[in-house]
Amino acid sequence: MDTSQRSLCTLFEQLGLSADPASVDRFITEHSPLDPAVHIVDAPFWRPAQSSFLKQQMTADAEWVEVVDELNVRLRGQ
């Protein structure tokens, strides 16, 4: 069983993005606010593989879903 801690930094690692806290904050700042009409998985800044991973996590209510939700909230400035 995988018991590793899920966080925005580890999600960014999964997505192949710079994953240190400053880089995560910079990404969120650069891409905020996300249009309320756009679902996070359909945001224009994701590469196809990143979008696919996020969709998979959201539709399966998988292990990353809480962290993806956290990212969604932060991208919308809530």
C-alpha cells in the first residue's frame, strides 16, 4: 500500500512540473483566476497528458482528488 503524503508539491511532481513550494505558488499566481466556467481538467494551460491524469483522478475519485480539489480552489482565488 502506498502511504506517501499527497500535497500540491507531490501533485506537481506527478504532472512533471517544478514542484518546490515557490514554483507551485508561482504557477498558481500565473494561472489565476481560472474562469469559473472552465473545469480544472479542461484549463488551457495543461498539456494533454496532464489533463488526462487530472481527469482520471477526478472521475475515479482517486487518491489525488483532494489535492486536485485544493489546486482548483487556489486557482480560482477562493
